[in-house]
Amino acid sequence: MQVLMNQLRLAKARLSPGRAIVGALLIGPVAGAFLAYGAVAAQDANEVRIDNFVFNPAELTIAVGTTVKFVNHDDIPHTVVDKNKAFRSKALDTDDTFSFTFANAGTYDYFCGLHPHMTAKIVVK
């Protein structure tokens, strides 16, 4: 019985309110970081990054009604222009964005109006 009482005293000491608060303060930011990473990863699914004169991904398949965000991570301006004139962005400087909602099914081939060799496509199903 004495061994059990000693074990209970040790457990009680380990679970003091001060230690619980310190534990929560240490674990809280880690849990928050994982949640934030999940939210960012979900947002990136419908994002096209412009970097090093390339649209990435080069082909993106989405559902009708999806909004795609184009983000310029290059250090020079780029534009996003649909070959069939469904959309056209202004010149996007570094970290500027352009969003477009794809209301109709089809294949949207697009390019950079300033650098026409940059091409990519979005398939809307």
C-alpha cells in the first residue's frame, strides 16, 4: 500500500497546475503551426505560382466554379492571358496576385503577355 501511495504522490507532483500551464504554453504553438500549415496547404491546391519564367503547375485540373489564384514570385512583372480572351491580368509585380473564377468547363490555355514563351493550361471539368 505504501508503494501505491508513493506513486500517487509522484503523479500528483507531476500534474501540478504550474506544470500543466507550462506544458500547454509549449504545446500550443506547435499545434497551431500544424493547423496553419494544413490551412496553407489547402489554399495552395488552386494556386498557380509564377517563378523563374515558369507557371507552376504547368497544367491544373479543377472543378467548374473554382477560383484560381495566380501569384508572381518572380522579380520581374508578368501577366496572365487566356488565348481565347476569357481573362487577362494587369502586369503583376513581385508578390502581386490575380484571381479568376472558372464558371465553364473546358481547357484554358494561357500565357504571359510580356513573355509569350511562358505557357500553361487549366482544365475545368
